[in-house]
Amino acid sequence: MKILGCSAVFVWTLAIASLAAQAQASLKVLNGSQQTSVSLEALKSLPHKTVTVHNPHENVDETYSGVLLIDLLKLVGAPVGKDVHGKALAEYVVATGSDGYKAVLALAEAEPDFHPGDVLVADTMNGKPLDAKIGPFRLVVSDDKRPARSVRNLVSVELKAAE
């Protein structure tokens, strides 16, 4: 029987703690007084889409799979499809990461009937669950030339209206 050193036990303990935290993770989806929390397991059960985006920091293409943001916003009464017109064009989404990083998208950018790019809440990259550095949720915007609106460790998406 081999006995592990303290550093190996520490790394193993961190890995187990990270997996446990991801299993309990949830994403808050808000629209005024309407809100819901989506667990990682619930997100995995929803229809997924896959996109490939270029990561200029690593100079590699990455393939993400996740749920369209508009499908999650629909859960809290966001206008979708043909209802994205008029006042809805002044609505925007604030995506927030656990480190406080925020990115803003127009609601219309998340609507496939309105905009050609895809906006996903991803739960996998290159066929594997997101690691502790990136996930358990990541906002991915497929048509951005730079991934600055890609929010790792996504904890909330909130729909707001410009005044």
C-alpha cells in the first residue's frame, strides 16, 4: 500500500471539493421580481447547442456546448421570438461572474430570430465538463471577434430595461 504525501492529499481534497461545489452550483436568472435558479443538473437536461469559438489568448479553437441564453431568459418571462421588437429592443442582459466580472448584451443579441450569432450558457468545453477555473457555467458569445464578453464562473444573468 502506498501512502500519499501531504501535497498529494491536499490536491486530491481540492479536486473533490471542486467537484462537490460544481454539483451544487446554480445560476440565477432574473427579470425584475421574477427569478429562478437553474442547477447544473437542470441545465444539462435542457436542449443544448454546440458552437466553436477562437480563444486568442491560447490561439486555439474551443468547442462549447450549452443552453441558449434566450431559453433561460424565457423562464423568467423575457420576450422571445417575434416579441423582440419595440420596447424589447431597449432591454439588455447583465451577465455576472463569481469574481464580479460583468458583461452586457442587448436582448436582441440573444434572440436567434433577430441575430445570427449564438449566446450560450455553456456547461462543457471540448466535450468535457467545465473545470473549476472556468465553470460550472460560462457565457459564450459566438460571433464576438474577441472573447471579452465570455464570462467564466457565471453566477447570474439579469434582464433589465434601458430608461
